[in-house]
Amino acid sequence: MSDAIYDIEVQKMGGEKYRLDAYRGKVMLVVNTASRCGFTPQFTGLEKLHEEFEAEGLAILGFPCNQFGRQDPGSEEEIREFCDLEYGVRFPMHAKIDVNGADAHPLFAHLKEEAPGLLGSRSIKWNFTKFLVGRGGEVIHRYGSASKPEEIEASIRDALKSGE
């Protein structure tokens, strides 16, 4: 069991700050998102996973990021409105953050350390990188941008069954 992730503080859109301890015992899918990206339609699949598995203990957490091709330049209100109107997003969306570099959010620093990318890379390559975190706080897997939400559904099901 890895408790380190539960001490990390995040901020929802709207300003509310909280520790990830709020998701202790749940499976988390943490995603860096963008509104103007070729992968943006993945919001549909993410919302479908949210609707299907939230009651079983899945928490999808979206974190807008403007570090890749400046594909999420909007204000918090613009991003929230876009996600709502275009994709009906109901899972928690958070304040815009950096995922790489000196100002990388502690959550993504932790996730990258626990689940390096290809060839051991610690950086995130693009928008819609996904991290699956188990009920005990352990990072189970890192999925690249091209991995569609529906393609990781079986792994989510397995994580939800684990530790019940």
C-alpha cells in the first residue's frame, strides 16, 4: 500500500482545495486534459467510464494542461463550459496545472516517478496521458495519449475488483 499520493493537495475548478485522501479506497484514473487537442474526443469515453463505474468506486480526475502545443489556453470558466457543453463532463475537473518541468504539480511528479513512460522516461509526452491508481494508492499503470478510455476498461474493472 502506498499512502504518499493521499497527502497530495489538488484544487478543483472553482478554487476548492482538498487532499487526495478524499479518494482513499477508490480507484483513480488521473488524466492531463486539453480542450483543443486531437485527443480531446476522449472526454466522451472518460465520461462514459465515469458514468459506468463511479458507483463501484472509480474516480476520474481531469487536470487541464497548456504545456503541449498550447492546446488549453482558455480560462478556467472557458474550460469548464467547454467540457460541459461539448462533452457533458461530470467527473471532477481541476485547476489548470503543469505536468512537466520545474513547476510540475506534485501529483504528476509523483505519478511520473511511480510509473515512468517508455524507456524509463519521466516526462509526459502529450495531453491525455492517463494514470490508473489502485484502491491502496499504488500506481498500477501509465497509458499514453493514444490509449483510448474504452481500451483500458478491462484494467479498470480489474482494479475495481482488487482489494474489495
